[in-house]
Amino acid sequence: MHPVLYAGSNPIITRSLSGADISKFLVFTPNTFIAFSSAFSVKSALNSLSIDGSISLEYASSMAFSSNILYWLFPSFIMSFFIFNLNVFADDIELKSKSAILYNMTDDKVLYEKNADQEVYIASLTKMMTALVAIENIKDFNQKVVVTSDMLKDVTYDLSVAGFNVGNILTYDEILYGIILKSGADATEIAAYSISGSEKDFVKLMNQKAEEIGMNNSHFSNVIGIEGDNHHSTARDVMKLVKYAFQNKKFKEVFGTKTYKNMNGPLKRITDSSTFNMDYVKGAKTGFTDDAGLCLATYANNGTTEFISVTIGAPYKEKNENIVDTKNLYEYYFGNYDYVKILDKGDTLVNLKSEYGKEYNIKSDRSVKEYLKKTVSKDDLKYEYKGKTIVEKGTKKGDKIGTLYISYNGETLDTINITSPEDIKFDFKFYVKEHKVQFVLLTFIATVFVLFINLRRIKK
């Protein structure tokens, strides 16, 4: 699993490094100069870059810095202009990720999606399912687990690890934080073996859980996220996973933790670095393989609303494009959207009549807000009533008689059931009041008729 760092954009030489092999390296890009000295370990480098796995550095043989300076600066300027001004131009947000989804968790509404149902590799996002299944099958999070060689036999040098070794005695809490905070392949295998006896049996639980959640386009074949036969998911399914998992208090606690101290010292959330400067993001999980690209799932809260974002298949060139994509999504919606009032308390919903002619002005008993563009007003919305306009005798108070649909740009925002305000029955007094002319005329005719009859009798 090799994340790639580019020096410029020319074809360059690749050298793979892992463990303590990295002593010192420099990464130059048009916008960035990053230096790592021998005092930093591989894991420190990975934390700074907000990625997981071992690292491949691509060095230019000459770095080509003698090239025309405009070659470097002009494309960089243009890219920066579009990235940081994306939310100014249009709703059609351009993302580098192959698939993505942004979900308003508070309102149960998808705000944005791109190829959200396309089956893709999800790399270490898999570990969220591993952690969830583990949590649901652990009775005591302080229970001790002894690490065996069988547990670590499939953990290869090129995988990100939490630093656990054979013979270590760990609590389940340490294992879980190792899975989420450090994306540790060792921690996932330890969890699988200690709970189910083997990775194969644990994966069966993962697939059962996927089916239960409704992850209809997902299947797992391992606990780590390594590409293999029938190991895939979609952005929408990953969103469903996070949504479901957040109903679990323990998962939410682990996912939202920034640091945790275990036997090897403090664990720091991979995304808690200078490159991930989004205070509203309260939890995150990264993933990377060559085939999956850069992946990122996050939970965010801007003070009024909870969100889940998933980006999959972003390239790694000059920036961690999964982070750029995620930030662009959030900041576009935070900057341009808010809760807009689509109904005020007391607004007339519909005017109805009983079959006897009594009129009813049905009003809203509450205010209704919807997460929309800030520029949207009531005048931009469509209010359409479908149902009865004449309420028949025998209708009881509370009986549904129709539905009001509120929509914007062809999308239904809300539906409100319209119910009968009272029992509908014949009301003689109301009938007389509403049909005065007819009643007087009828009375007059009846009176004349009676007089006519009486006059005939008198004559006889």
C-alpha cells in the first residue's frame, strides 16, 4: 500500500521506503516544501500527511528547477484560485475523488453525491466496519487480550500498524483505538482472532452486519481493507455504515477521540494535523491503496447540524486531494446553505369546505425550516395540495383528507398531512345561516302555498 508524493509533474524515479529506512527526505511541490529530518519516524511522516500505510517517495533526478518559473507558478496559481474560490461560482462542485457523498445527518438528507453507488475499493475505511463489529461483540472493554503470532501472521511490513507485538497484553479499548486512531492492521487482526477465532469467521460477521445495515453494494473479504476477491463498497454504503455506527455510543466515542494513551504511549488521530485544519470535523477515518486512491470518511458538526462525508478514489499529487475535496464540500455548504423557513406558524395551508358549505381555513401549527441555499425564499417554493376540497358528512376529526407538498426546483422538501378539523355532520343552524336567501324563498313559497290552500277551503 503505497501513497505517492510527487516532486513536480515530470516523470520521476520511484524508491520505496518503510520503517526506519527513512532517514531524511525533501518533498518539493509548486506550493509546498516539506522537510522531514532523521528525528521523525515513518509514522510521524504519515501523521503529518494524513495518510496511512508505508510510503513511496518519487524523486526527480534533477528536480528541473532551472525550468521557466512560470511553468511552476502559473498552474499552481490557477489551481489554488479554483480550489479556494470553489464556493463562489456554482453548485456544481468539482471534486478530484472518483466518488463522494455528503449527508445531512440531522435531517436525513443527501446534499451532494458523485458516483455514490459505484462499486469501488475503500482501503482502510474497511476498518470502521471491523471496529463496529468488534464493539458489538465485546462485553468488557477492559478485558485483556494476549497477542499471539497467529494474530499477526498476515500483517506485512507495508501495512500501517498500531505497534503491537507478539506477547503484548492489551485491553479491548487499546485495540479499538489502535484500529481507528492509527489505522492499525495489527489491531484489526488481533480483534478478529480474539473475538471469532479467525479472520475468516470475523469477516462473516462483517458481511452479516453489512446486510443488516442495507449496504447492498458492499462485500468484505478481510478486516484490513486489502483489495481482493469480492472486497468492495460504495460511497453511499460507507455513509450508511457511519450513520448506523453512530447510534453506538462506544463507536462514536472512539471515532471522535483525538488522542489516546496506550502501552506504546499516546496515539494521535491521523487526521489531527496541520493539513487537516477543519475544527468542525469531530471524527475521521482515512484510507489509501494504489487501487483505492485516497479515501476519507468524516463526521462533522457545525453547531446546528451533523454531517457525514465520504470521499473515495482521490489522487495524491500535490495535495491530499481527499482532504481538499472534503474541505471544499463542507465549506461550500456551510458558506452557502442554512436553515430557511419554508412555513411560519399560522400560515394558511389550504381552504376547505364541508359538503354543507362550512368553510375551514387550515393553518400551520408550527414553523418549518429546511436546509437550503441562503438565497431561497418562500416565493421560490411551490406549495401544492392534493386531496379533497369538499369534506363529506361522516368524516371524523383528525381523519386525513389530503397532503400539502412543498417543493423547490422539482425536489420535494416536506409533506404535511391535512386532517379534518372537526366531525362533519349536518348543522341545521349553520345551514340556515349559509342559505338565507334560499331558506327565505322556500319559506315564502310554503307560506303562499298554505294561504292558497286555506283560501280555497274558505271559498268552498
